Amino acid sequence: MVSAQTSLGRGLSALLDIEAVSLVEAENSSIRTVNILDLSPGKYQPRQQFNDVLLEDLSQSIQKQGILQPLIVRPLKNHVTPYEIVAGERRWQAAKRAGLKEVPVLVKDLSDRQTLEVAITENVQRSDLNPIEEAEGYRRLMEDFSYTQEEVSSSVGKSRSHIANTVRLLMLPDEVKDFLQKGQLTAGHARTLIGLENSSALAQKIVEKKLSVRDAEKLASARKRPSKALKSQVPSEDVLYLQQVLTGILGTPVEITLDADAGEIRIPFSSLAKLDRLVSKLTSSVSDLN
């Protein structure tokens, strides 16, 4: 049988204390059948977009074969429905389309922190998230639950550099992020645009001309400042490492730009509450050094 680490990512098996389960394999008393109306979508669901065509395909498959893998849910108290979906919302949506009245579930008592981690890991391992949804999930783990990049990496089974590069995508303008969410740009395309003032226009050109990632890199390089300034804008391995360290500590993407012996550190925030948390983390880090 496939191990949970292989199919669900490092950390998820430890959280759930189970191996990868299917109804065909499972003889587990914690798996039960519940009314489909007793479930509600998870508030920590990182996935925001569901492809309607794929959802319909899954619905037809469920009509013929049923649900082969149970949904992971957690019990709710004082709520309209008794259970919240932790992983498997797409199967739930498709089951409703298929007209099912009941669905199989694996019930686990999970904290909010564990719920987000399970939801992200399950979606990442299935490659169900677009790059922005994935980045937002990692950001929430670091910002809302104080995960370090190393802890996120261990949890979802991705390298620390992958976590850092993915979170950096959140620094892009909304127009570029929209292309990513719609699948018109890949993460490789988008990374070439980070830090460029004209990134939205360049993204539009990449989409219209259907450029490869290599061609996008050439286009982006040509639009950067020439000569010495151009050379200084290419981050060295040391600078990339520092960016990863700071991103892990602060829980938000950090960008360092250098021009000869000077430069700047850019730390974006999306609300005053998040600014307060950043200031708290920075002052706490300074206190630890004293």
C-alpha cells in the first residue's frame, strides 16, 4: 500500500495518524457515512476556484463508481452543520451534482492550525491549487500560525526554496496574479516579472504572444535597467538566501534589491493589522539579539 508520506506529504500522516486510505482498503471504525447536508465547506480551504468541466467529469465518475476515497472532516460545535470539510471539498461538490444523499468521511479532531496544514498538503500533493492559492496557503501558515519556512517545507513535502519562491508570487500586481489563477501564466513565467515596474504590461505581452519561460526571461531582462544597474538587480545566492530567511521569520514575502553597496528591503503588507504583526515580529527579533 502506498505510504501516507508518498501520497499525502510529510507531516499529514502524523497529523491524522493514518495511512493513505480508500474505501476499498479501509477497515477503519473512524470512517463513517454521513448525510451530505451535514457537511459545510472548510473556512481554511486554500482552493478558491473549481474547474466546472472537471467537476462535471468527477460527478459522472461518482455516479458510476461512487466515492472511492473518504472526505476528511472535523466535528463542529454550535454550528448549522455537524461537520466541516477539511479535505475533499471537490468530491463533495461533485457528489451533490451526482445526486448522492450520503458520503463517506473520516472524522478527525483537528485544531485550526492542523486543519489549514492538512487542507494545503492534500491540495498541493494532488496539484489541485493554482500558484496563487498555494502561495496564500503557505502565507497563512506563516502569518496566522507562526510557521517558519522550514516547518512549512517539512509539512507539505516541498523544498524551502520552493516555498520561498512561491510566496514571492504574492508580491506581483493583481493583474499578473489573475493570469496565474486562470492558468494563462505559469509560476516560471511570473517569477521573471517580480520586482519589475511594468510587470502587468509584460505579463499581458507574454500571454498574447504565448511566450515560453525562457523567452519571458529574455523579455524581462531587456526591460530592466541597463549596464551596472542591470547586473546589480540579479540576486546573488547570498541575497536569495537572506530573502528566504527573512520571509520565514516574518511570514510574508521579502525582497532585497542591491545597487552596488546600497539597496533596500521591501516588506509588503495588506492591512494595518498585518503591519502591527510585522512590527511585533521585528521588535521581538531585535529583543532576542540584545
